[in-house]
Amino acid sequence: MADHFYVYPAYLARGLSRADGRRVAEPTTMKDVTVDAIAQAAKRLGYRVEVEVEKQYPRLVPSYGGRVKVTKKGGVSKSQFLRLVAAELAKLPPTGGPH
């Protein structure tokens, strides 16, 4: 099993449907979420991250929003992690997080 997982901004994006790649509940989504904001939130939660700006989300092929490589941590699933990151992004100032 891999020791990391990837997080694309689309997972947390307001306006996308689940079919388009959103992975969190609509009330916790953000407008204009970036890989830098995701990385900052993950670091604040104690995760090791690596930003890969040249990567694209396969469901949104023409768009290069990048992705964040996150090192897994003790028993936290990817969906749990995404909920934690969404909550952490909600704490950031409006310039880097939710609206």
C-alpha cells in the first residue's frame, strides 16, 4: 500500500458535482481553492506535503491546477483527511481560502 495520497483542488471545489470530482460535502467546499492553500492547511494539521504544480486532474484534462502529495498518517483515511483540510481552510483568511 502506498504511503501517500494525492489531493487535487477539484476535490474541494465549489461548483463541481461529485461526478466532476468533488469529494467533500457542498457546504464545506471553497471557491478558488489552490494547491498552495491545501498544502498550507495540511502542514498546519501536521502532515508532510509536496506540491506538484505541473500535474492535472484527469477529470478536468485541459486544466493544470496541480496536486498535493500528502504523506499518510496513523489511521486517517483520505476522506477523513479531506474533511480535516476543508475545516482548516475555512479558518484561513478569505484571500487564501473559502468564500
